[in-house]
Amino acid sequence: MTGNFPEFDIIQRAIHRTYHMLENDESASMAVDGLRVAQEQYLLALSHKTLIDTNYLKAMME
């Protein structure tokens, strides 16, 4: 999806992988919340860079 922006691909994969790893650990709820914030910031940056609506990007990535 973001082939022209490899740095965003790397960030998105890291967010998803870390989120899924922490999701299974009950004591990691604060970290999961932090990752949600990071993902929202990532989507805003990607939206700004690509001029694609943030909600559309979010729907494509989920």
C-alpha cells in the first residue's frame, strides 16, 4: 500500500507486531495504549504525506 514510502511500511509493521505481542500480556495495557497513540500519529503522518484520508488509511490497515 505504501510502496513509495518504505519508512512508513517499517513503522506500521513494527507497531502491529508489538501491539499483537503486548495484547496477550495483561500487565502491558499501558504499552498497548501507547501503541494506539503511536498508530494514530503514524496514520496522521502518512495521511499528510500521501494526501489520503486518515479514516480510509485506517480501514485499509485493519
